[in-house]
Amino acid sequence: MSNRITISDEELGSMSSEQLRDLVARYRRIFNGSGYGFWEWDLTTHRIDWSGGFWESLGYGAEDQRRVADAHQLPDFIHPDDRENMLEAVRQHLRSGEQLYTSYRIRTKEGGYVWTQVRANSIRDQYGRALYISGVNFDITELKNVEAALRESEARQARIIQASNDGIWEWYADRGGFHFSNRCWEHLGYNEKDDLVNRGQNRLAVWRSHIHPQDLPKFDDTLASHMRGSGPFDIEYRIFGKEGDVRWIRARGRASFDATGKPVRMSGTNMDITDVKRAEERVMQAKETAEKANQAKSEFLSSMSHELRTPLNAIMGYAQLFEYDVNLPQRHMDNVREIYKAGQHLLQLINDVLDLAKIESGKMTVSLEPVLVSRVIADCFTLVQPQADAQGVKLDVSLNGLESSYVVADNVRLKQALINLISNAVKYNKVGGEVVVRMTEHQDNQLRISVRDTGQGIPANRQDEVFQPFNRLNAEQSAVEGSGVGLVITKQLVEMMAGKLSFESVEGKGTEFWIDLPLSTEWNQDLLAVSEPRTNEFQAAELNVEGPCRVLYVEDNPSNIRLLQQLFARYPELELDVAEEAFLGIYKARNDQPDVIILDINLPGMDGYEALSVLKRDPITAHIPVVGLSANAMPYDIERGKNAGFYDYLTKPVEINHLIHTLNQLLA
């Protein structure tokens, strides 16, 4: 049988009855399989003959055929809100003879509604009266849902724009010129009745005429650059309002380009940021005023401290000379010593004020380097011990096995900070009390140095005032001398060294201050040998691994490779494979699937961080733990390594025990 759908009258007339039956069956299969509703309405009998699977798709069966075939009952299936429109469309078709084209909602068997599209035409007699209307129905529910979603999206965007108080502007190449919404002009103080908005001028030219002359070149350059496709259009500029006042606008937009790269349209928004800019100006002015006042105060304190030292030098110098006068009566010697003691106190006050002035003016600097903490504590104890002995306070230290630990700090400033804390712990202690300095290692590679006393503690309602300058928390009413700036200086010195100072206090039991500083992985071996001689030989760590375990070492330095090869040769349960550049290492990791990868950072072609990123993104190697091993050993290097995703970050010279401990964690 032919695959054609259309058949001429001649071909139809020459067909046998058998061929005609086949043709009818063929068309029926096409109609029923399409899901469309093909129908013919006999206007004389008001019967509608349906073909296709339209009603079946709505859930109706053979028992409903009589109702859907009755033209009088068909409106009962149509949504009440759509019936009149449908009937009017039919009446209009009968009057005009134009094609019937309408849509409406039709009820399903279960009671819901779907949208259907109707297209039909009529057959008329010689007088033009319609005898039949033939047409097709098909489901357009999905299209209607998309249209509804689009309308809702447009309405939502309109509400958002309306609520945001932003103005909208557009430009179309085929229409020429810019269109500005009324809100854009309202930002400048105009309304829709103003001539400027209504007159038929080039709106962009009018808008540009209002832009501040100093900002106009920037506006033009940014717009032209974006139109060339070479940069975003996001700009803040000043513009004159209707009354001549200066306003601030933030304009953002995006252009669309055709296939040749030529701009065809551009849309954007204007945001009035005048209030924000004015607030920023007020904040900046207040900040500048405060900085100037603070600078003036600091300079004044520094100057006064310097001037006070000249007479104080004479007072204390001559007071010391009296110590050599053996003929001076004892009562006079006691008076001189009181003068010298008062001079020392005054000098300390001057030094505290000067340090505070230096810090606040930004003139104090720190030199960060590896500092052996145990040595600094020992020096502080030597200086504070006489004060402790005079008050009957016991000094004690607990290093917790961290005698050889170094922190990144300024040696002089760290000693100054610790002396302040230990001295305060002695001064505000009770007779027969105790001061304990303790070292502990904390997470994030931090070392904590804590100073705990057994004094009266700080009242809970006054603890917020501890770091306020010149605030001694009523201690000025006691016999304890002080300036009230020692803790302020200590806190700022610690923070200048990238550390943290904090405290806890319980009234009646005592106070504990602590300093957290980053541990250093570099030290001076000669200094270490002099200050802390080692009494124990190196003890090899025990490897708790059941082999065989494969380790891939990605390293380009031959001496480093030989070092690990000799180390791993001592452990037959470990199998070491070496790749001397990153690409080969990635290839071996994918093919050999090692248990652990040890990865250098400074590699040729691709550095360790890039290689780690490739390994972690590849599903074949993402599960393999990677240990970093690098000579980049500064604190910020270690922090970067941990943040990059290494399981551990080891530094060179490698600590063998640390490496074995890491392997035990990964392979045990």
C-alpha cells in the first residue's frame, strides 16, 4: 500500500471495496494513535462524530460516547468560565465564515481540567449556510502552564523592581536611542509631567548632560568598552538632579550581540546610592577625625614622655650617688632610697605611656623570627624572682615536654609581654601565693603560654574593662603600684606578633592569662645546642604496619629521594616507588593505585598544589591520601598546605618520627 496520506478523487474512484475498507482502517489507526480529537458536527442533527484518542486521554470510555456526541451536552464538559467564549467563537465563525480558532478548558473524567486548542472550518450549501463544522482538538495544557509561569515570572520581576526602587533602561539597535523608565528620572527629582521626560529628545544625550563632568569620561568609556564586548558595565557616578544637587547612581547593564559581534540591544538598571555615599563620606570624615585626634594624642604622649626623662635622669642619677656616701645617716639613706624607688615607678609609667603611644601611632614594629620559649621564660623568671621573693610568692614552671619548642615572635616583645603578665601575677597575688607558667600545644599548630596566679581574681562585672587603658579596676586605691596600661600594651604586642591574649578569672580563687602563638618549624641549631643540650639519643619510631604497603614518592631532588629510599629500606613491609615529576606521579597513581602518596611542593612543570588538585578531582585517585613534604616551612606555608587538602604537611628537614607516625595513622 502507498505511504502517501493524500489520495486524489481519481484514485479513490478506482479503488475496490476491499481497498476502501483498508483505507478507512488506516485513517482510523492514524486518528486513534495521535491523541488528537478529530470531529465533524452535523448542524442539522446536532450530532458530533468523534475520531482519535482525545476523549480516551481524558479518561472517558464507551459509556460516555452518547453524551460527547450530543452538541447540546458538550458545553457541560467545558469550564464554566470558558463556555460563553467558546460559543461566541462558534457564532462568529458561522457569521463570518472565517476559520474557527479558539481554546478553552475541558473537564477530565476525574474532575480536573486540561486546556484544548480547537481549529475547524465549515462546509456550506449554495446559499452559504453551514451544514457541517469539521475540526480537530488537541491538548495545550503544557503550553498554557508555560505561559502562566512566564506571566508569573514577569509579574514577580516587576514586583521586585518596583520594591527595589531601581530604574530600568533599555537600548535597541533597530529602534535607536535609549529608553529610561520614569523611576530613573524620579531619582533626579523629575516626574512624568516634567517637560524633560516628555519631550522627544535623545534620552541618552539628555541623561549624559546631567552627569558630573568629572565622571562623564568614565561613563562613556565604560559604556563603549562594554559595547565592544571587552568589559562589564558596572559603574558608580555622580549626576545632577533637577534642583542642581549632586546625586549618586550605580548603573549596571548587559548588552546582547548578534553572530557578527555587533551589539543589538542592552538592558540595565539604575540604583540611587546617594544615601549610601553620603553615609560613607560621614564615616570617612569621622574616621579621619578620630585618627587625627588619636595621632595627636600619641604624639603628645610621646613628646611628654621624652621631656620627662631629662629631669628624671638627674633625680635618679643623684639618688644613686648617695649609695656611695658612707657618711650619710641611715635615716637619710632610707629617704634617698624612697626617692629612687619613686623615680623607678615614674620611669616605668613613662615607659608604659611611651610604648602605648608608639603602638597607637603605628611606629612600633616587631621582627618575627623563631624564638625558643623556654629560654624566654627562664629570662623572665630571673628578672621577676626578686619581686616574687619580696612578696613571698612562689614561681613555678611546667614545660610539658615542650622545652625545645619555638614560636614565631619578636624575642624582645615576647619577653616584655611575659614579664608584664608574670609581674602582674606576683603583684596581685596573696602573700605565700603561687604563680605557675605552663606551656601546652594546641590545635592549629599553636603554642599556649599561660600564667596562673592564686590571687583575689577579677570580679565578673569588671572583666570587660581589663584591656581598657589607664583602668586599674580600683587597684589604684590599694598599695599596689601600676599605670593601668601594662595589659593594654601586652595585648597589642601579642596581636602584632599574630598571636592572641585572653584570660579567665574566678573571684577569690585567682586569674589565668594565656598567650597563643604559632609554632615555628625553623630554629637555630647552634642556639639550641647551647641553651638546651640534648641528653637522650634519637629513638627510632616503631612502624605498626602489616605489609606489603605501597608508597609513591613524587620528588625531583636526588638527595631527598635517596634519603627516603634508605629509610624505607629499613622497613621491608613498605614498598617505595619514585616519580621525579608531577605528570609521571599522576600517571603512576592512576595505574598503580598506591596506598599513600608523598608529594613535594616545588616540582618542575606542575607544582605540588596543582598535582594535588588533579589527584583529588580524579575519581580514580581521589581516595588516596596525600602527604605533603616540602622545604616551604614558614607558618603561612604550613597553613596553606593544610587548607589545600593534604592529609598532613611535613617540612624539611623531615622529622622521621613524624613521618612514621603519619604512616602508622594511614596504613595501620
